[in-house]
Amino acid sequence: MAIATPAAPTVDVPAIPLRQLLPWLAFTALLGLLVIFFVSADQGAISIPAGNAIHEWVHDGRHLLGYPCH
């Protein structure tokens, strides 16, 4: 006597048009560049806010990524 096994359900993955995806990709790239700027280049001389606040917030991340800051 054979036991009938149910068929595996199929999942339809929706296709996302590139036209709808492109603005989100551009926004993510811009946000990534802004983060890289603050982590790598901000030494207080070209800082948007005055002082070393951002430098101190991302200090350990700078060392983790290999950027010298001392």
C-alpha cells in the first residue's frame, strides 16, 4: 500500500520592473556615499555640524574599516 505525498506548493515570485526599482537603488547609493563620507573623511575640518561630534560617533568604525585618524 503506497502512501500518497502531496505535491510541493509552487511560489510565484513577482517581477519588479527596473523603472520602479531604480529610484530606490539611487537613494540607497546616495545614502551609502553619505555614510562613507562621514566615516572616512570627516575630521572636523569639513564637518557639516561644528566640532568633532561625528568623528567621535564613528571613531571605532573608522579603525575597523582601516581609516587612520590619529
